[in-house]
Amino acid sequence: QHEKRYLNLLENIEKGRVFRRESVAKWKCRNCGYIHEGIEALEECPACAHPKTYFELLGENY
């Protein structure tokens, strides 16, 4: 299962889907915990002003 998770992550990186999904997903700011629902992560967290790279998908949908 660990290998499968990292293969999925690699595929998302190669296809430019790290911060974008085809359907609505929940994105969480790792700095402040702000939750955003949308197809892609915000460019900047509206709560703490950290950049897009601080957002991660909630759950195990890497």
C-alpha cells in the first residue's frame, strides 16, 4: 500500500495534478488549518497568507 501511494503521488506530479483535481476536493493549509473546497488549491491561504505549497488534500487522495 505504501508503494501504491507513492506511485499515485508520482503520477500526479508528472501530470501536473498536485494542486489541481478534476472534481471538487477539500484542501487544508498545513500552517493554520484553513479548509478550502474547490478543484484546485488557492494561490494563497486567506487566513494566514501562506502560499499554495502549504495546501494538502484532506484524506488519502494523493
